[in-house]
Amino acid sequence: MSETKRTTLPNARTTPRFAGPCTFCRYPLLELVESEHLPVDWAIYGAPFDSGVTYRPGTRFGPRAIRDASQYVKPYSIPHDIDITEALSLADAGDAPVNPFDCKQNAERIYEFARDLPDPDHTRLMAIGGDHSIAYANIRATWERRGKPEGGLPLIHFDSHLDTVDMTLGEKWSHASPFIRAVEGGFIDPKRMLSVGIKGPLNTKTDLAYAKEHGVTIVTYEQFQAEGTRTIDAFVNELGEEPCYLTFDIDVIDPAYAPGTGTPSMGGITSAEAFALLRRLAGIEVVGADVVEVLPDRDVAQNTALLAGHIMFEILCLDAVRRRDR
Ligand SMILES: [Mn+2]
């Protein structure tokens, strides 16, 4: 392992997990990270915005709920045999200054906050939603911090929905549209976009048209059931070590396991299947990520928020494993 920088955590054997300030996974606040641990490898920040939703609001409370639940997300992964706080320097960068009244202006504000976080050449960004519209801002900032790669970043996308609707209720900026806007901006490459877990029913068959016409690889939940990881593995093999962005909408999970979300789509992958799918991605290079659409007011026993914290942990594991094995 080449990295010598580490994240210092409170010792859970002497300072219990229910005590102390509530940052993501108890990582230090970015402004309090000791200089020897700078620059951090990942800055995790909240984007508490939900005015882009088409159905039930409330994900603006997602970042706080996920931070709270994440106190019980521990740093050592058995399947990867890695302690991410030994492999990575990690910090909680607080929340972006959202505008709850204007979806387009909000996307601009989150983008500017993310773009201006310190050490753009080194520090990768993980955003906690908020609704899925916030992904646009973090993708745009990540693309820019990576030197604006021509053609855009490859995107691995877990979701019930494609989120490539051009316009909803007369509005071009919403949680139904982040990826069509990101494609138009040149930040992601639809020909290297993989959407996993898509399920219906949809409003119309034409909801699939944009993604199909632009070369997105779609693996519906039914297809995943029938063929397993065949298409996903082929996409990942093709991707190789190319830097990519990962976006995870918690509504890809069967609401039986993750009820706390605003546009629930019944059926879908279990939490255990989601972990297995993410671990299977080991070897890819994730340069930015988000986990979105946790709605605490609908969350039974806070397990959707806890699941989101573990999904974020699994994504960080991918980078920890890559650094160890390269
Ligand atoms: Mn979504």
C-alpha cells in the first residue's frame, strides 16, 4: 500500500458509536483534518435538496439521516479484507449551500461548492442526496476536477428509473432528468453508461427511447434475474481501469428492504444483492459518486438510511481495494 495518510477515527472500543459529533461514519470534518492527512482522498458532502421530485418530497433530510445512521458503519470489510480508514484519508465536508426554491440554480450552487472543494487534483467527491437531481452537479464538478475528459466520463448507474426524461411538468431540471442534462453538457458518455436495476411500470414505452437511442446499456431487474451479471461483467471488462463515476439511487432496492424513498418502485434487488453487485465491480476506478433519494420520513427503523451508509462504504471500498491491488 503506497498511501501513508490515514483517517483518524474515534476508537469505538473506548468512545461508543452513539457518542460524539455526528459526521459521516465519524470521519473528521474536512476543516478539522490534521495537515499530515491532507489532501484527503475523498471528501463526502451533503446535498440536502428535494425540490426536484415528481412525487413525495422529504429527501432534503437525507444527508442528516444517513450521517446519523452511519455512526454504525464500521471500517473493516471482510470480503475485501481491507480497512478503508487505513487505505484512504476521508473527511466529511459538510453540506452544499442549496437553494430549495429553484432546481436549476440549485444545481449551479452545488456544482460550484463541489468544484471549489480543496485539492481538485487529488480529492474525489461523494455527494449524499437529496433527490437525484443533485447528481448532475457532482458529476459536472467531478468531470471538471478530472481535467474535463473529452467525451465525458463513463457512468455506472443503479436505479429503478433511467432519469433521462427531457421534460417533466414543463421543467427541464428535476430528479427525472440529471443524466440527459449531463449528457448534453458533455460530462458523461451515454455509450459508456450502464443502468442497472431498471424496473417498471413506466409512464410510456417511450421513456426508454432516449437511453436506447444514445447507446446506454440497460440491465432491467428482470434481465438481471434471468442472466445474472453477464451484461454487467461485459461492461466492466470493457471499461477496464478507465476512471468512471458511480451514482446509486436507493430506490433500485426493493422497498421491502428500503422503504424510505419518494418514488418507490416495487420489487427489485435486495440489499444483499446490491452489496454483491458493488463488490463485483472491484478493479474499476471510481473518481466520483453519489447516493441519493433516501427519504427519512418514510423510513421504517431507519434501515434505508443505514443501508445508504453501507452502500457508500462499499463504494469507498472499491477505491481502497484498487489502491491496494494496483
Ligand atoms: Mn434516480
